Amino acid sequence: MQTTDTTAAAANRPSPGRDETPFTATPREFGVGARLTLAVMADSYADVILEALEQADAAGLLVQTGKVSTYVSGAEQDVLRYLSQVIAAAGRSGAHVSAAVHLSRGCPGGVTCDIPEGGAALYSDIPHVEITGISATADWAIYPLADGGTGSAAADHMRDIYAAIEHAKSTGVTVTEDHYITRLDGDLAQVLQTIAAGWVLVGRSVQHVVTHATLSINSPSAS
Amino acid sequence: MQTTDTTAAAANRPSPGRDETPFTATPREFGVGARLTLAVMADSYADVILEALEQADAAGLLVQTGKVSTYVSGAEQDVLRYLSQVIAAAGRSGAHVSAAVHLSRGCPGGVTCDIPEGGAALYSDIPHVEITGISATADWAIYPLADGGTGSAAADHMRDIYAAIEHAKSTGVTVTEDHYITRLDGDLAQVLQTIAAGWVLVGRSVQHVVTHATLSINSPSAS
């Protein structure tokens, strides 16, 4: 496992919560981050993947390359820039690329977490990334993991999922609903931004929100 | 999009619910199924993927190949057999293979669903598949999407996630907890069976349960 940590600056960034509970946390403390599995369908896959990872701007991020996926921890804006740069670079090789992207916030899941359970959610801005010139298609799903609450704060995972899908329809990407997923077609940057926007927007009222997308680039079956 | 439907026999299979509400549904009506994205990191990827899909036993299943992933709908046992046979065949090519597996039950998500909202869950047996002889590593996450409830039936997504992880530790695969995911190492069949078992077990009390895993086979970095 290879670890790169360039997060000194980002660690002090305060993030006000929107809940009644006074709550601040850095993105790291709140468990904001991603896992990325990049698959390049060419004999030269190892070189393409290594070069894609090396050329990307990891400023502000902790990056750990594991057996199956690369873990990226830091602020939403930094995470999204990194994912977009890595996947775009692999796409520029011309090879058929498949990327499994997993974004998470509200830290539970097998490792220590110091945020208060339940209520407090973290307010974040929607990240923006530069257009890549690479067309991508994503099969996307979002999971708001709220348990209880009452009144307008009562957990309703389908309400939150539909809100994220409605937002996606306003971003300029082509949105198609299908079994279990919503399909997004557009520039890689717009597709990733739409996914991250749903995750951040739902995350303003739900503490633990996870989103998964499988992206396809240069697919011969897409034409 | 290519569609194969060999489900005439399976469509009549009744599945008793465990909830207080009297409830039966076929796996299809309950939205039981999977999405699979198979990535083969070799120039010959198209042939390997097509052959892997063609040789697998799709009996009882509706199979639709889409732009990003292949949708498979049917009973848990049939879905798991199909996934295992497809991924194993790709692994036998010797190429480095990455597979994004997404299992879902309790049908919401962009398409029509006729099951009662909320309570009723579907009782299913844990599927079993034959050992493949192929070693696999998976980054696995499970999402119980319950909203309310009271008493012992109150939604508690982390309780259900931990129960699935505890069960995984009893199945013979190597279990490692990491950020956002649980890593499973073992024979491909055991890894898939462990993932499906968590999904089915949590699904006995929660209606809508989704699980995602990214599997890696023949990775040069794993040795």
C-alpha cells in the first residue's frame, strides 16, 4: 500500500453543520472521501493507470492505493478534481476505460469515527471541476443512510434519492432512469459533478450519505 | 441493448414475507437482481467478455446488456450462479479482471415497483455457488435502506451493516475492515456468496437492501 498525504493545509478547514446541534468538523474528521477502481481494457493497462494516478493533482488529499481500489480522503472539491483528472487521463489513452467511483461522507464503516451519531450533517458546497473533453456514461446510485427523525426531518430515503435525481436533470447531462440506477451521459467532468452534487445536497440534511457510480469511457458498444 | 429472458419457470415461485403484513412476491416482482460491469485488462477484452457472458447459465433469469452494465433479474440463487460463472470465466482467461457487482432487492430506483412501501420484507434463502478455483478480492459495502419503525424493528443501518460483517467473518473468507468498505479475500464463489448472504440476511427484516462490491482477480499488485 502506497500512501501520499498532502493535507496539512486542508486539515484546518472548518465546516459548519446545518443541524440544530452546533457542529464543526474538517472533511477528514467527517470521513469525506472516495474509493476509485480504474480499469483500462488494454495490454498496457498498468502503465496507463500508473501514469493517470501520477499526473493528477493530489493537493489537500490523503491517497492510499490498495489491492482493489485507491482511497482518497479530503475536501469534496479536492477529491472531485483528483478523480476527474485520474479518470480523464486514462480516457485520453484511447483505451476502453471503466471506473468504479464510491463517494462517502459521515464516516461509519469499519474504521474509527468521532462525529456524533445521528443528527448532525455537514454543510458543503457543490464541487466544480473543469470540462475534460472526454465523454462518459455512468450508472449511478445514491444511498441516504438516515434511520429515524420526526416531522420534516424524518428519514425518507426515496424522497432524498428522487431529490438528487431531480437535481441531476438540471445539470445539463442526459439523465435516464433504469433498474437500480440512473444513467448519466455527458462530459466526464459534468457527470462526476452531477454525482457529487447529489451526494453533497442530500448530505446537507443526512449525516451518512454514500454514492456509487460505474463510469464507462470509449466503449465500442456505445457507438 | 440485448435482452434474454428465460424466466417462465421462475416467475411463479412464491416467496413468503416475514413481516406482520401477509406478503408474497416473486423475486422479479420484488426487484431482486443485479448489475454487473466486467472489465478485462487486455487488448482481447471484447472477446473475453462476450465469451464469459455466453457460456454462463442464464436459466431463470432476465438478462439485459446495457451501455455500462448488464442487468440480471431473477431469484437470488440464479443471479448468483450467473454472476459467478461470468466472472470466473473472465478470470480463467488469465487477464487482470475487475468486476463491479451491484445487488438490489425491494425494487425502488427509477422504475415501477408494485410492492407495499415500508414494512414488508422478503424472506429468501442464502444462495450457494460452486467453488471456482479462482482467487478474488472484493471491496464490499452493504446499504440497508430502512426509514422508520419502532422498538426492535426501528431502522438502524449501522446495526444491520455490522450484522452482515459479523456473518462474513463466519464464512471462511478473510475479512479486513477499511475505510467505507470491508475487504473479502477467498475463492470467487465464497466471496460472492458472503456478499449475497449479508444482502439476503439483512433483507429478511429490511425491505430495500442494496450491496456493492468491486472484485479484483489476477491483480499483479496482489502478489
